[in-house]
Amino acid sequence: MTGKKNHPKVQCFINTVMSRFEFVEAYHETKATVECYLHSILDGFSLEGLAEEDAVDQAIKQVGDPIKIGDELNFLESLHACFL
């Protein structure tokens, strides 16, 4: 087992989200936020007793489409940049 947080599906999800994010100055903070959010959901499923693969699949399903999330995060950051 690779561990839920380093699972290839988790890493692929995070990388896909972040591939849509264009703001270099906020990249690392945004990535850390996405990781923290997904990991907290994974931890919840683990506490419920789900096996690693099931917990990963359920967490990714619950969080949603990584492309849409990345696009929305990018849009929100563009709004934030406009007001600075």
C-alpha cells in the first residue's frame, strides 16, 4: 500500500486540479488547500472503516470534477487579483 494521501489517484486528482490554475504567486497555497481538503475527506472515510481504495474512490467522487474545481479556483483567484 502506498498510503491514501500518496495514492496515485489522489496525486492525479490534485495534479489535474492544479493544471487548471494559472496564478503562480498563489499556486503553492492553493495546492496545499486542495490537498488538505481532500485528505480530510479521506481521513473521514478511513474512520468509517473503508478500505484504502474505497476511501480514495469515495473521497474523489465526493469532491467532484477536478477540471471544474481547478477552473473555479482559477476564476476565484482572478477575482481576488482584480481587487488587489
